[in-house]
Amino acid sequence: MRVIICKDYDEMSRKTAEIFAERIKAKPDIVLGLATGSTPEGLYAELVRINKAGEISFKQVRTFNLDEYVGVAPDHDQSYRYFMNEKLFDHVDIDKANTHVPNGKADDLAAECAGYEEKMKAAGGVDLQILGIGSNGHVGFAEPGSPKDGRTSLVDLTESTIKDNSRLFDSVDEVPKQALSMGIGTILDAKEIVLVASKESKADAIAAAVEGASSTDCPASFLQEHGNMTFVIDEAAASKLKSADSYEKA
Ligand code: GLP
């Protein structure tokens, strides 16, 4: 496990984009696992810039997003499909047919989840997965209590996640209560994982994820067991780490 502490959000985003650019150059048809949330926005902006500068191409890149709200149409401005189009896909040379986000409006949600896992498998699995982290330690929407071997499934959002995400909706009542999300087992199958975190509000979750015992109380703590795991975090998110001095500085 590698932990890289960056001065601030911009450095965190640049450092993470460097890792992504290197991997895309090394494998042009790479399978990326992608995440939503405000934290990876800087990474996506940097990837757009590098793509426009001609340094990397997404022409053959394939992507699978972690999760999607249930009951929210892809063209709804709070859907994760909409977010990905807005922040990345509409601005790079990617073939949208190669981009996958679970369909939260599917008639048969269980079949949608099983089919999503099959599609990932057929693509050869995720080579590089980006993750954010919830203030309660969730990754994707694998909430506290999620099993370590969990696969893509229909999940109930916790009260704290509904509250955290309500800032993006007109009111807390409009926040969906369920989502389709990769499970921890699905996420751990990725060949390489990078988790980004910024701001003091993530400091407790990062301390539990990086230095806490591996436990379903903090789903991100299971990432410690992955053989190719890097946490790229800013100083504020690192502020509750006991061994902060021993980690790499960007
Ligand atoms: C949502 C997403 C997660 C994301 C989290 C944190 O719950 N499902 O994938 O990591 O939000 O978002 P933010 O980066 O905005 O704090």
C-alpha cells in the first residue's frame, strides 16, 4: 500500500492524472473503473486538458463506473451518467459505446447488476480503478456493513450518505434512497486502485481506511489488503493519520 500526501487539492489531482496518463499510454485499450463525487473532478479536468493537448487518447479506452442512483434517468442532472458525460466523456475522444454506468432505471435491477459484472468480466476486468471515499468510509455506494466479497448489487443508502449527498439536490427528500453499486469484492478485483481524498471532512474516514483495522464498519479499510493500492490525499484529509510523517510526499 502506498500513501502519497499532497499539499492541496490541485496537487492531488495532478499527481493522480499523472498515474492515469502513464497507464493509458502503456495500454491504450485500458479498462478504467471510474467514480463520481466532487473529489475526482480535478482529475477529470486534468485528463481533459492532457487529452486536448494530444498527450493521451481515449479512443480505445473502456470504462465502468462504480454506481448509479436507482430511479434516476441517465439524462437527469443528478444521475451519475450525466455527471460522467459532463465532467469527462463529452470533452475527450472516447467512444461513448465503450463507457458503462449501471442503469438505475432498469426494469429488473438484479439482472442489471449481474449483467454489469458479466460485461466487466468480458472486458478482461478493470485495470485501474479510481475511488473517492464517503465521510462514513464508503467506496462507490458500498456502505458500512457491506461484505468484503460483495458484488454489484442493489443497496440502501445510509442516513449519513443521504444527508451528505443532499447538497446536490433541492431537498433531502429528493435524494434517492437506493443505488446500484459495485461491491467491495468487485472493487478489489481491479488490478490497480487509486483512492483520492481531500478536505478535513474526510480525515476520520482516511484514518480508518489507511490505519484502522480492516472491518465492515469502514468498507475502505478492506483496500489495505489489495496488492496494488495507492491513496493520494491532501494534507487536510491526512490530518488524522498517526504515521503521517512516514508517508510519501508528492
Ligand atoms: C458518493 C459516491 C462515491 C463518492 C462519494 C464522495 O457517495 N457514490 O463514489 O466517493 O460520494 O463524494 P465527494 O467526493 O463529493 O465527497
